[in-house]
Amino acid sequence: MDEAIPLDEVEQRVGYRFSDRILLERALVHASIATTRVESNERLEFLGDAILGAVVCEHLYRRFPNELEGELTKIKSNAVSRKVCAELAVELGLAAAVQLGKGMGGREGLPQSLLAALVESVIGAIYLDGGIEPAREFILRMLGTRIEESARLGHQQNFKSVLQQALQKKEMGAPVYVILDEKGPDHAKCFEICVELGARRFKPCWGMSKKAAEQDAALEALVELGFVERSGDGEIRVVVAA
């Protein structure tokens, strides 16, 4: 396995200079190579996850003073998801810095959970080294744009929820998700699903799971009903408040 990049390069990518580099080094040690679990980054991951949630919650509370807790929760869930944290790890190139055991193979194609844990561990390390302010600066620098986009578009990628709420608001009844077809072996089955609303049936969609197909089918119904707009570059924006 290739050598991990040096810590000073990690600091440059993260945008923070550590007083105690041992904290940064610990944040990059996966349990597969640590002598004991306590010497891995898992404790820092635990701390960083809590700091991340607290910082984002406070930011949302102050940034959107007129939003109720339900909407703030939707934005937070989207902004601090494991998927987003993994994306941040890729953007920062943290995979090139992690210390892995031989059984993990190479640094290419690391699982989402491992990548997300690296970001949370680094947040925990920054917090212990410099306190809440540098941790807050790092978190909001990395997530600020995503938070604003999530709030602006108004759907947080949960089109089933948007459709449900919009139909309730318009007193149009409840959507029904109908499985039209399924293909493939049991371990890799695909599903074709559409939304029915009363006697009306909307454009069906295929998905690698029922959940994925239902989300895409809900989006098609939202588009046909005029509840969302889909721009030429693929951006989706809610135009009817749900």
C-alpha cells in the first residue's frame, strides 16, 4: 500500500494548523491498523459527530429564524448525512492520508462509512486542539454552500415527503405507489413504480430498490402537478410550499 501523505499536507487541505499533531495523526488511524480500538480514530469520530451536529443546528437556528424545527431538521439531515461527509472526505483527499491495515486493501474505493468517519474524526481533533471556533469555521466552510442549496431548493432529495405534504395542503388526497414490474435476481432486483392519485396515474420510474423507484416516481408526479420545477441543468426546486 502506498505511504500516506504527510501531515503538513493534510493540514493544508483541511485549512487548519494543529498545535498538537498527535490529534491529527490519531484522527487518521483506522481501527484495522490500530493496536487497540482506543488507539484508532473511533473516539474522535464519536466526538466530531456531536460537534458537527451542534454547530450545524446552531447555524440553522440563527440563519433561518422563521423556520420551524421540522424544516430545520430536514435541512440538517441532508447537510450532515453520511453521504455528504463522505463527499467532503473525497474533496479534501483524506483517503490519501488514512492509515489502514493490510486487510483493507488500497485506498481506492473506500466505503462511504469510513470516509465519513474521517471527516468527523478530523472535526473532533480540531475541536480538541483549538476549541469550538476553529471547528465551527471548518464545518461551515465545508458545508455552508450545501446548507444554503438545501434550504433554497426545498426538497432535501426526499420527494415522497414533499409530495405527501403538498397533496395534504391542497387537499388532493394521498398518493399510492404501485409496483408495475420487477426484474433481476432476488439479490439485485429492479422495480418499476408509479404514483397513482385517484384515477390519475403518473409517469413510472425504474429503480435499483423500491425506495429509489418511489422517490423518482414521486418526483415525476411533482413535476406533472407543477409542484416542482426542473431546470435545463437538472436543478430541482420546489415552487409550491409543502
